[in-house]
Amino acid sequence: MNIAVIGAGGAGLACARLLRDDARVTLFERDPDLGGHARSLPIEVDGVTVHAETGFKYLMLPSHRRTMAWLALHGVPVRRFNSDASLTWEAEGATFVLPPRSLRHVARLLGNPRKLPYLVGLALFKHLTRKIVEEDRWEPTLAEFTHPLLPKDFASGFLQPFFGASWGASSSVIGGFPICDVVRVLPKGVAVAYDVHGGTSAYVAAVTAALTGVEVRTACPVTALRPDGSGVQVTSAAGVERFDRVVLALPGQHAVALLDEWPEWRAVTGQVRTFPTHIVIHSDPAYMPADPRDWCVVNQFHRDGEAFLTEWCGWLERRPVFRTWLPEGRPMPANVHYAGQFDHLVVTPSSIAMQKRIASLQGTGGLYAAGMYVTEVDIHESALASALDVVAAIAPDSAGVRDYRAAIAGGRMPAIQAH
Ligand SMILES: Cc1cc2nc3c(=O)[nH]c(=O)nc-3n(C[C@H](O)[C@H](O)[C@H](O)COP(=O)(O)OP(=O)(O)OC[C@H]3O[C@@H](n4cnc5c(N)ncnc54)[C@H](O)[C@@H]3O)c2cc1C
């Protein structure tokens, strides 16, 4: 079988890797580099390299079990860290550290009766929404969350800016997200997180090295698709070719432009909505809490019901490398290493209907869709889950699928690099 995989983010790479022994695979990537949202930049400060992520970084358990198994299968180690957080209310000049690391932090929390109920509410939020997640209910939304024990404005005054900052979204956009989408990503218990040792580009390099026999074409966008008998004609910078099957592993909002000849596919991918998020990697401490003793991995800044976030990328290395999700109206930080824009998925209660529709269309007209918007919630895990489903549908006896499923079922973890 002759298969085209379009898009080489996490989903496309996984499809190509899992199909490599079962089909003749050609992987088309629009950009000069593979990886899509998985891309890290090595930034050297005083002889130490910090691998700053432009896109995906955080791996949590249990939400990233498939990702952990995938990293383990490719021999890619991870680092483990406590993803602590500081929250600064800019108008009041008050910074809180969660969990508190010193008596100063505890005293500040207890001494602020106005903010304390929000922070206690945050600690309880996962517990209070447990049933919604267990029952896999895609309603209610974050903006609809209320609880008699919590302040009346808990959702609009705190929850929406808090999660908005985490997603790089405005409060109104994140307010429409289903509670179950947001909560699913939270870690179990305290905020233990993992990231890829050497950055996600090391992960992309390891998967790419395993693409034996796959024809990889970078800087080669696919510009048109047409039905061709029982197969599909693919037009790209490399010319026009026929494939038996095509995996659409590019974002849904890009796929829609290729699907004129498949109205059902076009209608469903046309439902994908995104919002832009501006990422700046820099070394400007003005985008961190004023007192370095309050610096955490995650640092949120709240003002007028909105919030944004600066991540301390160089936290483990103790180096001043930061990533800010820069909201509109804020000046550019100084000492910029990278600035870019990503499209982030808007998830709403109707997203689940879209996913079900995609599931029912898989394989029709020779087309399959993979990517983080296709299954579950909007994280790397969903990209891999969708790839596994697609490959299992195309090649049910695939050894790659069997081995990967066994690694997931066995709870396989990558090596954890000491630091
Ligand atoms: C800033 C940011 C931070 C994130 N942080 C996290 C995180 O911490 N943890 C987490 O789990 N997830 C995170 N995510 C979600 C992340 O998007 C997913 O983890 C996942 O990497 C998406 O993979 P994908 O393959 O679905 O899509 P993408 O990575 O977007 O890959 C799609 C690929 O298709 C290519 N393409 C587009 N059009 C064409 C065309 N016409 N022809 C050929 N190729 C084309 C693109 O160039 C791209 O390489 C983050 C996302 C963003 C934007």
C-alpha cells in the first residue's frame, strides 16, 4: 500500500513511524523542519544550554501516558520537576506562591483574605469537578462553573483568567471551554510535571531517526487533493502523485482547504476554530515577579479579569531564559531570542460532536484524519492517540501498533534524567 501522510507534527510523525513496516509511506511537511508544535531552541547562557520550547513542553500523569510510552519506545529521557506557580495581582502588587516554599509565602497567603478564597477554590476545583470528568460530560463550560462554597465571581474573576493564562487565551475564549477538557490536563495531586530532556527537538530527532524506509519531504506543502479511482491524487511541490490512502495530519483549519472534493470531510474540518497565541522567548526579568525569591516555573500576572503567563524555561538550570505568552497591548520584552505565533484550538462542548463525526468518516474516500483536534483534549497525547487509531484502522496487524499498545498497557515510562 502507498500512503501519503500530510503534516509532520507529533501526529504525522507517529503515523509515518507506525506505518513504516506495513506500507510505502511518503511524509509531506510544509515547513523546513519536522515536529510542528514540537520544537525547542537551544539557548546558551554562561556556558549552560537551556532548551526553551516554542510549543509543547509539559507532560503530566495520568494525562500523558501514551506520550510517555512513545518516548520510552524511542529511548528519549524526560526530566521531572515540581511545576510550582506564582500568581501576581498587578494592581495590588501582591504575589502568591503555590505551593508556598517559605514562611513568607505562607504568611502572605493567610494575610490576604480577599484572594485566599480564590486560591482555596483552585485547590478544590479538581475535586469539585470530578464527577463531570468521570462521566465524560463536555458541558458545562468553565464560565458556567459555580459552587455555593466559593465566591460568586469565582469563574469570571479567577478561574477564567487562571486557565486563560495557561492556554494563552483571553478569559472570554477560555470561558467557553468544557470543564472536562481543562481538568483532564491537570496532574494528579501536587503539580509534578515532566519535560523532554534535551528539548522536544530531541524527541523529534529520535522519531525521525526511526523513519526507516519512509520518504520524508520537508518544505513540501501539499496544495491540492483529488479523488483518483479508489485512491487520491496529491499535488505538492514535488509534483502530482497517486496514493492508495492519505492521512491528513495537518491542522483541521488547514486541511479544509484541500477537501473541496469531499464535502462531508470539508464540512467537519470546517468546524475547527482557533485563536492566535503569541510566544516570546527572552531574558527580560521584567516579565517575572519583582522579587526573584518568588520566581516559579509558571508565573501568572492578573489584571482586570485577564491574565498572562511567563514560564521560567531555565528554572532547572537557574538561568534567565523565559517564555511569555504575550497578550495584546503589552510591550515586547527586552533580549528576545524568539518570537512566533501559533494557532491554538478553541474547544467547546460541540467539539465532541465533531470528533464523533470524524471517527465515523475515517477511511471514507481514502482519507483519514489525525491530529490533536481529532480525539480527546487538545494536548500532545491526543495527537498520538489519533495516530494510533488511524494506523490501527489502516493496518490492523501492524507490529508497530501492537508494540506501542503493549508499551501503553504496561505503563512504560522513559528514563528519568537526574538534574
Ligand atoms: C504554544 C503551545 C504550547 C503547547 N503546550 C503543550 C504542552 O505543554 N503539552 C501538551 O501536551 N501539548 C501542548 N500543546 C499542544 C500541541 O499542539 C500538541 O501537543 C501537538 O504537538 C500537536 O500535534 P499535531 O501533530 O496535531 O499538530 P502540529 O504540531 O500543528 O503539526 C501539524 C503539521 O502540519 C504541517 N502542515 C500544515 N499545512 C500543511 C500542508 N499543506 N502540507 C504539509 N504539511 C502541512 C505543519 O507545518 C505542522 O508541522 C501546545 C501547543 C502550543 C501551540
